[in-house]
Amino acid sequence: MKKKHDSFWIIGAGEFGTRAVEKLHKKYPEASVTVVDQDRGALAALEVFPIERICTEGASYVEVHLDDQREPDWIIPAVPVHLAFEWVRKRISRERRIEVEPVPHDIEEMLPNPKRGMKGQLYVSYADFRCPDHCTEPYDLCTWTGKPRKGLLYKKIEEIYYKDYKSIVIRSRQLAGGVGGYQPEALKRSLVEVLETNTPVLYSTACLCHGVMHAFRL
């Protein structure tokens, strides 16, 4: 399937969101770009670019607008929260109760360089260094070390089998150097998977190298 690059939602106007605007504008100058952030000052700093700027909370914007006719080709998370998880939580909470729990500690032993978040989420990465901003995420080699890749992290997380947990992964794909995102269809498919399962869920967003995971029950 041919990937479209006509429109982007960048959720967050901080360091990573600004970098995404710059790189996407350079690579796809004709694309429609919408940046969402609740910080008016951060949005004002982007007024030099021909983009739409919306001042509101990012996850709420995605929840409200994802199903309307302005749906983008790509969503780029650039906020310090697990955007896909926050969207799923908001959507599910319309009709059902979601109980968030810490990711089981046994999962940490299955994944590379795990770090525990303040609310029990898990951050994982094949890198124990800061990746270069221009990384193009090649399949075979690490951009920084030049060594063969240790694995495909999104795939490793998908293949987790732990007790009765179901592992659901949104795969982030490289759109420009150091800029990753996913298509709305990926979010919608994940929601269907969550609602169809009767077991606890490990819900993750991951690319080839990095990922974040939450655990919850319905």
C-alpha cells in the first residue's frame, strides 16, 4: 500500500514538535501540517511556518477530531505522555471503566534497557545513548554505532506472552530523520483489539528501537 504524506497532525510544539515541523516542511513542502499544543507561546514560535496552530490539550484534540472529515494521513506524537494510550483511555472511558496498573515487573526482564515511569508505565530502548536527530532508522544497522541491529523492538513487544496479558502495539514509522508517527487506522485497529479482549492488556507504541508500554484492564 502506498503511504500518503498529504497531511500531518503534530501533537506537541516543544523541542520534538518543532523539529518535526522543520523536517516535514523541508521534506514535504506542500503537505498540510497542524500543530496542537496548550502552550500559546510554543505555538507562537512556529508562526514562521505555513501551518495550522491549535491551542488545546493534545490527546483531547485527537479524541474529538479523529473521526471527522479532517482526519490526517499521519499523527506524530511529540508530547511527554503516551499519546496513543491516552487516546484509547479517553475513548474507552466513554462507555466502560478502565483500570490502569503498573506493567508487571517480569516484563522488564524481557525487554532492553527498561526504565519505569512514575505511574507504572515502562520505557524501553535498544539504545543506551541519545540517538542522533537525523537518524533514518535503517533496518539492518544502527545509525549511531554502525553495528547490526539487535532486533525490531515493535516486533519483540508484539511477541510477548505473559500470563493472560494481550500485547497490542502501535508501530511508529519513520517519516523524516528523527521524526516518527502512525496512521489513524493503526489507532482505530488497536481500539477494536482492546474492546474485543477479555484479558489484561499491554498497550505499547514502538518503532524499531524505542517504545513505551502501559498496562490496564477493562
